Amino acid sequence: MTPAPTAPAVPSAPRLDALLTWYATLAPQDLGAIPQLYTEQARFKDPFNEVSGHAAIHRIFAHMFETTERPRFEIVEQGLQGHAAFVTWRFHFGLRGRLYRIDGASHLHFAPDGRVADHRDYWDPAEELWQKLPLLGPPVRWLRRRFTVPMR
């Protein structure tokens, strides 16, 4: 008799909690933990980047610390089903002394070992960032008003 195939392990809530705690407390010295949290060929995509692998993911977060002031993630909600999780968050940071907040979400797919294999961030750069910047803001706000359906 052939043994029944075993199902791959499903990431546990504590594994997701560990990842989200890492994000909520992230500091430059914590970037060395990426190999424990992401698979070797993990894919990371956000509105500005699409990369694979530990080194590239490390560069994205290192760049975040180099170009923003006091960046931090606030985890708002989370849900885990099977090998996927959906997390909403707020990213707080400073830029040239002015404080900003981006509201977004991450869709995560986990490998059988519980590490992230695919990480996709969803947020609207026009609404959350560009229209708040001094030089880009006025034309972006004008475009948004121009394409908004009037509700009369």
C-alpha cells in the first residue's frame, strides 16, 4: 500500500506574528534577519520595485533607511488562510523634516518552510505620496479632480 502524500506545512499564526513583529520594530541592524523570514528566491514587489532574492530585498530596506527619516510600519490588520496572508499597515516616515503616512496592504505567500516566498505591496503612490509633495502635489491633485466623476 502506498502511503498517503503529506500536505506541506501551513505557516502558523506565530510565524506570521514573528514576521509582523519584525516589520513593526524594523531597524537597520535587523536587516540581517531577511534570510530567516524570506526564501532564497523570494519575490518582493511594490509600486516602485520588483526584485527577487535576499540581497535585492535587503537593498530595498537599506534604501528606505537611507532616504527617509525615522521610517516605521504600524500593523493595522492581518489575516492568514492556508499559505497566504493579507496585512494592512501604515508606513510612517519623514522627508526633509515633514512627516508622511502611507496606508497600504501586503499580500504574502509562504513556502512550506514558513518563510515568505512572494510579497506584494499594494498602495496608491499618487494618493498616498505624490499629491502630498510640494512640487508634484498641485498637478497630481488637479489630475485627480479632473478624472473624478462628479456626484451631483
